[in-house]
Amino acid sequence: MASSSGALLLGTVVKINRIGIKQIPCAQVRCRKNVFNNFLKAYFAEPNDLWALDKSVDVKLGDTVLVGPIEQKDRPMATVSHIVKRVVMPYGNIIDPVTKKRIYQKQFVEDQEIRHKLIGDITDTEDQEVIGFETRHQENKERLNRLKEQQMDD
């Protein structure tokens, strides 16, 4: 289980609550753990919920946080096994912390702008196709007129 290890874990805040008479702030954090399936020979993500103490860090619902183990003597309750170290990425933040680029709907904004520019270039070529249509239409009209003249001569 992920809560028994002494490593730092990355997770998402699912629930915020206060426990005990002193109303100590705690957060329920959902960490993903990869579990190997021997039958399929593949790893699958398995969610693991744990309670983390939130002393100085002000976390909000949906934030991505870094949690670490807490000593037995510092635990307010037996179920609280970790402490929130820091907020890695606040919920609703649209800037990727690694690349420092803006994000909108799981894509970088710069990539979206490039894609829109390329699509615009492709749609601009439709005007040339319309011109080609008009010339073909004119050629067909001339051909019809010639056929009509030939029929009238016969």
C-alpha cells in the first residue's frame, strides 16, 4: 500500500475536513499507484485515498499536492498518515509548471494557435478551387453552345 511507504506521493485533493476538538485541518488525497497484473502482463493505475495533515499549507479542492509521511507522535488521529508538503499545481491554473506555457483544454495554447493558422492556410486554398469551378463552368457552357450550333446546322 502506498501509505505504508516513506516516499513522497503526488495526489489530488478530493475532500477537505477538520477533525478533533481542536478542528485540525486535514485533506483527503487521492494518489494513483501502478499495480502489475500478472495475467495481462501490464500495469494499471489504481487509486489510493489517504488522509493528510494540512498545517500551514492552504489547500483547496482539486489541487495537486505533494504529500509525505508523518511521524507517529505528530498524528492527530490514527487514520491521518501523511502531511501536505506543498501545492504543486493549484486547481484551475492554466500554466504548466514544467514548460511555463499556457494550457487550454489539455493542449498548449501555442500549439492551438499554430494548428488554427495551418487550418486557416488550408481553408484559404478553397478560394482557388472556386475559381477553378468557374472556369470549368464557363468551358462547359461554351461546349454546350457549340453542340447546340452543330444541332441547328444539321
